[in-house]
Amino acid sequence: MPLLTLPNTSSLALSVRAKALVFEDPRSQAILDRIRQLSPSDATLLVTGETGTGKEIVARHIHTLSHRRGRPFVAVNCGAWSESLVESELFGHEKGAFTGATTSKAGWFEAAEGGTLFLDEIGDLSLPLQVKLLRVLQEREVVRLGSRQPIAIDVRLIAATNVNLEEAVIARKFREDLFYRLNVATLALPPLRERPGDILPLARYFLELYAHRLGSGPAVLTAEATARLLGHPWPGNIREIENAMHHALLVCKGQEVTPADLRLTALQPKAGASIPPPEQGATDAVSQVRPTALEGALLALFEQNLPNLHEQIEETIIRTAYRYCDRNQLQTARLLGISRNIVRARLAQFGELARYRASRGGTAAAAFGRGEASSAPRAPGTT
């Protein structure tokens, strides 16, 4: 059975990425053939697919099969950095470029010199940063913050997203010229529910993995549990099946997993909702609307001339939405119309995740089934 995993998976427990890919299903085998076709090239590659379908694993495998295999592979999640930091992280900065820049620092493009740079959740980049990324791809050089000296780069770029970039272009949330620059070669990863031949091999793999980590004997799936797994839609894809197998191994009796041991989410896969383009004249219409309760509250805050007001408002919005959604990160992201990666990064930045875990005794079990980042060890890789 062809199997791909992320390196050092035991240190990746808080990630929501997939940690393993198998290629038993015919659709997966076609993907593996496509990977082998694209690997020898230096062409920019765009990998698309839902969260947890294994985009980073695929990117790493492409790097391993390429002539750049002996050079660095650098993975960056564009949604994990604040707007004020992502430019410095990507392109680097010189000493004194901004407050706190006490030394010069190379960015991720320089760190990946000669190798492959994987930019995950590229659809989360702001429009100004998209312009700068486009220039880097066109000129094959970066300019650090605080410098005027370009630095030539030799990097293959693999970008990934769970957003429909064509719809984002129509909605003016993603630059059309950058889309065409990224869309040289594409690889679409189907969700787990569309490759059912991979479900049971993945389930057995994770059962074996966690049996080894927990020091327990091997467990088997009953026929009823097998049918339940095959009938589930897996909205969380590979990460969800990993968590389900970890939980089942913790609670099963006699090393036999039954349907009662399977804790499967009631969430349904997100429908392919399109991003509506801005309506003509929408700006004029908004300007004519009477101040709402929200606008009145904002005006009252403006009158107080509070420091860091934008950060306070953002924190309040995300924290309130998170609690409204019963601390479910995926539902919070859908409610606010942003990516789950951004929600998770902001919650960690605000200390909300640490406070919640502390209130529940700091156990990993408190995070299961609520969209929290599980503290379960991370199996071999996926995105």
C-alpha cells in the first residue's frame, strides 16, 4: 500500500493538517501518477483541496521526487501570521527596518534557496501582499524590508489553498494576474468522501499508529464499525479519521472497535458555496444607510480615542464568535467568513485556547470533537 507521511509527526500534535496519505482508491492512484508527472518540472504548482486532504504531504513528495530533493523544503502557512508580520517573514528584513528589528533576518524565500517553498492557504494573503508576491515570482528576486538591494532567488513555489481562487478573483479578493502566475500547473485533491477506497486503509494505519504510541495491543474494526466508517461523509477529511481512531482506541474494550466507540462529527461537508461578486453601487448604498447599532457603538469607541483600537475590536469579534459557536473553530471560521487557520492563529495570539484548556484541566480530551487543535500525536503528514 503506497503511504506518504509528514516527518516528525509526534511533534505536530496541535496541527489540523493531515499526517498521512494512502493511494488505494483509483482516484488517489491517479493523483499519484499526476504527482510523478509534475515533480521533475520547476513550474509553479497550485494544489487545491479541502482542509485535511494532504496538501503539504503532496508538496513534500513532489519535492522529494524532484532534482531539488537535496535542498531545503520550507513550508509556510500564510494564514498563521498577522498582517504586520507576514511580509517580514516571507521576504526578510534589515536591522532597524521596524521597531523590534534588532538584527537582519532572511525571509522564507531566501531560506528555501535552491529548494522548494510551500505556501499554504495562499488565499488568505491580503491584496497588497499579493502584489509583492507577484513581483517576486516575475522578477525571481526579493527585496528585504528596509533595503533597496534585490536578492536573486532560485526557488520552486508550490502554493495551496482550500479557497476557490477563480471565485475569489471574481469577488476581487484575489488578484487575477497572480492567479494566472500560480496556475501554471494544478493538482486538485478530492476530499476523503470522494475516495472511499482510502478510508479503511487510513483507519487501520491510525489504529496501528496509536496502538504503538499508547503501548496497547492491536485493535480491529468490527463489520458494523467498518460500515459506519464507510458511510460517514468525513467533513474533516484525514485529520478527522485520525482523531476518530485515536478516540476509539482509548475507549474500546477487548481491542475491538465497535460503532459505539466511534465519535464522529455531525457536521456536514461544506457545500461548494460561491463567493458573490460585489454588487454594483454597493458602496453608494451603504453610505446612504442610517447608522446602525454597530456603527453607533463604533462611533462611541472612536470618541474615547483608545490605543490599539483595531486590535481590540478584532479580538472582541473573534473571541465572541468563538464562544457563540461553542468554541468550535470551524464553525467560527464559517460564521466570520475567514479561514480556520486565521481563527486558530488569532485565538492562540489572544490566549483564548490556553485559557480554555486550563479551565478544562489541560487535557487533550477536552479538545476532541469541538474543533480544537487536538493534542494527540500527529500522524504522518497531510494538509
